[in-house]
Amino acid sequence: MNDFSPLRDIPILIGSFFVLTAAVGVLRFPDLYTRLHASSKLVTLGSAGIFLGAALELTEAAAFTRLAAILLFQFLTTPLSAYLIAQAAYLRALPPA
């Protein structure tokens, strides 16, 4: 049983690597600002790879459109929410490590 499709599996593996790297960064980095940077940037890139791999596998146009809309929404909201969290921490005088 060989179900390896490079067009689908390579973007998913790259996206999974980015998500795993984000999890390691959240655990290892010393303060909120660096943890927030790791989680927001790498999870966004990782989910882009995973969604791209899933979209390339699906043949229906409606599914591809939904995945593209979800990805666009995530690219718009994740950096904005990370910025607002960092700004709130800065205004509360949370010092970086």
C-alpha cells in the first residue's frame, strides 16, 4: 500500500514541521514576546502548508474555495491578534527577558 502523493504530502509535511517548530519555540523561548512571535508566524506558515496540501488533494472547487477563504482569514487575523496581545503586554509594562 503506497499512498504517497508528493504534490499533497510535501506541503503537509513542511507545514507540520513549521507547527512543530512553533510548539518547540513556545516551550523554549523565555518571554511572552518571543513566544508570541514564534507561535503567530510559524503557525500561520504551517497552516498554509497544510491547507495547501489539502487543497491540492481535493478536486472540488467548493472545497478549494473554502480552504482559500480559511487561509486568507487566518493570514489576516493571526498577526493582528499577536500584535494586539504584544501591545497589551507592553502597555502593562511586561518586561522582555
